[in-house]
Amino acid sequence: MKTKPRFQEMYEKEIAPALVKKYGYKNRYQVPKLEKIVLNMGVGEANANRAHIENAMWR
């Protein structure tokens, strides 16, 4: 059995019901869905110093 990501579980159990309450959705299919989560990490200084990329890769 495949487990769901933690954020997806939290969204389904806590955030989606809060959205239904806040916006008064009548149908569960009206609640916005999560499609993709992208994390961005700025490493602008990496052009000048290669060590910054090495540090960013292992965090």
C-alpha cells in the first residue's frame, strides 16, 4: 500500500474542511485540489562560489 505525503494528508484532513466551512462549498468537488508542490531554494551566490551549491544539495 502506497502512503500519501504528509502535506497531502494534512490538506485532506484539516485544510479542505476549513475551506468548505469558510467558503460554504456545497459539494466536495468544489474544494480546490493539490496537483503539484514545488519547493524553490535560492542559490544565487552559487555562480561565484561552488561551495554554495554543495551546501544546498545536502540540506
